[in-house]
Amino acid sequence: MAQRNRMTIRDVAAAAGVSIQTVSRVLNNRPDVAPETLVRVQDVIKATGYAPNMLARSLIQGRSHVLGVVAYGLEYFGPSRVLTAIERQAAQMGYGITLNLILEPETGDVDHILDVLLARQVDGIIWAIPEVGDNRAWSRTKGSELPVPIMLVGGMAGRPHLPSIGIDNDAIGCLATEHLLAGGAAKVGIITGPLSWWEAQQRLRGWRMTLEKHGLEPADSLIVEGDWTVTSGELGLYRLLERCPGISAVFASNDQMALGVLHAAHRLELRVPQELSVVGVDNMAEASHFWPPLTTVDQPLADAGGRAVEEIDRLIARTRQARRPQDSAPEMTLLMPELIVRQSSRLAVPIELTAFDGMKQATASLD
């Protein structure tokens, strides 16, 4: 079939022997199209290279099918995984995205960012910037005034003022510390992320709560602040050992810092896990190839990104039905992490594989 310039929906309908309305139903993924008709129209679209005029389509439907996504920190494992999941889920649901990357999470230029997104006629906004300091103060007032819904992804200090989805970082700290104590550690140190980050604060809180629950003091000498990098993990172990030579376990608040801890332990000729147990956070793909393979707390980052798109789609539908999502209390969803046990930490008891055949542990899995 000869391809024409500026193929129209009328041309597609004529070539497929159907009405313009039928072609429109196919383009909009409507279920009320006979299977053989659907295939015929799709074949014509592929053969001609027809693409609908998205501007005209958005004007007719009163929506752009575009989501605004505001993000920071793609050099970090967590934010990059969340953004990848957002983009994948948006494509599956028929949305394009317009991405605004900011240089610093403490940005105060929120008005400009929101104005730019609204000028682009986005249907909704996903705000995927980690909570650092008071950088979400704007959500207390501005969020409810916007003509499109906003979904927050990531840290939430207190009850959010907008619909939010995040991961239970208290639980991350608790899972890691409980595991290290169960392995016989008498002193468990922690290398935190930057303590201006909400996630770092909550993981530290989970560590404190767990030690106190077991009657142990969360002494300041057991705490070193890192910055998520490998180097800060290495230096963190040196500082912990200088302050507390008897330390026997370290909870590093991400896998990259845990790698630094393993490197420092090797240089100091400390045997892992016999003399020093190590747990990280993230379950990055390389973690199982560290030496020894790293015990870590897996965050459901892909779930958080995917569900953020599903929720913003639901909020968009409610807004279009003249039921503003802000009329009711904002929904907050917390996803639960999972402990992944590998060889960098001591186990509480020897595991007989046959004894666990067909059983799944509630909070831990063994790679």
C-alpha cells in the first residue's frame, strides 16, 4: 500500500473499510471493536505509518495524556529506580511524561516548576523529590490550589498534605538491626545517609528503636553520618572502630556505603561476617556479587514508581468527574521492605534447607 503524506483518520477508515468512529475506538483502546476489525485497522495503521494528531486529540478530549514528573538524584540508586518505574508504567497506561530534573532537592523555585508544567497542559504531576529539610513546605498550601492533582513519592515527615506513596524506612532500620542482633552482635554501629534526608532520619530512628527494645543504648559513638557514597562508607567504618573498637556489626544505610564498609574491613583484615557483620539497603543488582555477598534490605522501589502512576491516573479521573481529591483526607500508602540474607552477616541459627522446604519466611529470604 502506497504511503501518503499527512495520512488522516479518514484515509485509514477508507483503507480498512470501516467508519471513522471505528478507527477512533481502536486508537482509544475501546473494547467495543470486533477482533477481526481491530486487526484490520491496526494493519492499515502499521502499513501507512499513520499517527494521530495528538494536539487535536487533546483539544477534543480536554486532556493531554501527559504527566509532569519532577525528580532529583538520578545518580542515586533509589531515585533512578523510581523514575524508571514511573516512565515504564506511564507508557503502559498511555501517558507521555515531561520530566523536570532539579539540581538541588532543597529548591525553593517550586512556583516556577509548577507554572511550567501547567503551561504544558499536563494532566497530573508526580513529585519524586526526596524529602530534604523543609523542601515540601509548599505542599501545605499550594497543592490544593492547583487545577491538576499531585502525587508525592518518597519520604513523608508526618501526615502528608497531598496523596503520597512511600516506603516504610522505620521498618528498614528495624529489620537490619534485628537481624544483626539476632546474629549475636553486642554493639551495632550505623552509618547513616545525610541526616537532612527524611529517609536517613527514619532508618536511624528504626535502629534506635530496635536497640532500645533490646535494652541496649544507642550511643552517639555508634553513629556516623555518611553521604550515600562508597567513600563515606569506608571512612565511616574507620571512625566507628576508632570510637568503639569492640563494634561487631554495622548497618550501612545504603548498599554503596556497605560496599565501602566491606572494602575497609578487607584493608583492616577483619573477617566478614565472623568478626564484623554488615547489612546494607537497596538490594542493588551488584549486591549479590560483593564479597562476601551483601545482606541487604530490599526496597520496593519499582512498586512505588508504578503505583504512583496508577494513583495519579485515578486522581485524574476523579478530578475530571468534578470530585476533587482534596475534598477528602489525602491518602498515604507505605510499602514494606524485605530483608535479603546473604553471607555478609551472621545468621541467628544454622539453617537446614530441608526444614524450610516449601515455607517462606515472613521478613527474610536467603539468596
